[in-house]
Amino acid sequence: MAVFFKQPDQLTSERFMLRVVQQDDFDALYAAASDPLIWEYHPSKRHQKKIFIDFFDAMMSDGCALLILDRQTQEVIGTTRFYDVSEEACSVAIGYTFLTRAYWGGTANQEIKAVLLNYAFGFSGIERVIFHIAASNIRSQKAIEKIGALYSHQEWRGFSPATPIEHCVYYLTRNINEILKSN
């Protein structure tokens, strides 16, 4: 089955709006990312401006990063993106997600992921959504397990082949997502 997947321009949930990152979002997004505790378990310390600039430039070059805004306050609280669309595997990945600490521990991650998953599974050719999480990032692994994602395997990935990082690969299938939505 052919996979047709279109990057969204904007998605909304009850509390959040996700829209394409724009160049003039840099300052607000860096302010959100500048908390070192966000990156405590992540191998890339994106609170450091030089590293964040590389991260931001990669977002701008691929054009598929989504800024996450609190709809009530209009505060920038993080980013996420779809990537690695695979016709062969009938899949798309969701990742590069971070949220400011004020949104940890509640239902924000679940609500944001639900919007992303519903969008992805709205395409008839998408049967699986993949999540790549750095092996050292236990916090994010627990968060993705909390929404029902299943562990698959480990693999080496990175922004460049010269600096690969070991990642745990998790997934949700269309069937698992439907079961989770009904509970």
C-alpha cells in the first residue's frame, strides 16, 4: 500500500496548538529550551546556545518541526516533529520532542501525542508510528511507555553519521492506538 503523508501546517487540541516552526520563533524557543534540567538525560545538551542553534537550524532545514504553544497563554512550551516517512514500512516517526518542565507530570505529553497520533493514523497508508529515544533518556522512555508505546529494539542514530547515538525504538500501531483511545 502506498503511503501518502503530508506534514501538517497546524494541529490543535483542547489546550495546545502545534504549528510549523518559523525563523522568528528562535528566541522564544531557545528561552523554552534553556533549562538544563530538560536535557539532563538527553545526550545533546540543547540548553547550550551553540548546540541549540544547530538543533534549530536542522528544524528549519527540514521544515517539518512543530512549535508547541499553550493555547490559553500563547507561551511557547516546546517542539515536536514528524520524520522518517517510510512507504516500505507504512510508518512515520514522531520525535525531537521537548516540553518545558511546567508541563511535565500531567497530561500535556499525552494530549499532544494524541493529536499527533490521530493525525498520523488519519492517513490510510500509515500503520505504525515510531519513536526513537536516546538510550540514556530514561525520563522520555517512561513518558512514551505511559502513553502505551511498545519497546522494539535499539539502534544507532544521529544528526550525522559521524556522531551516532544509541536509541531505544518504540512503536504504536493503528490497532494499539484504537485500543488505547477506547479505554
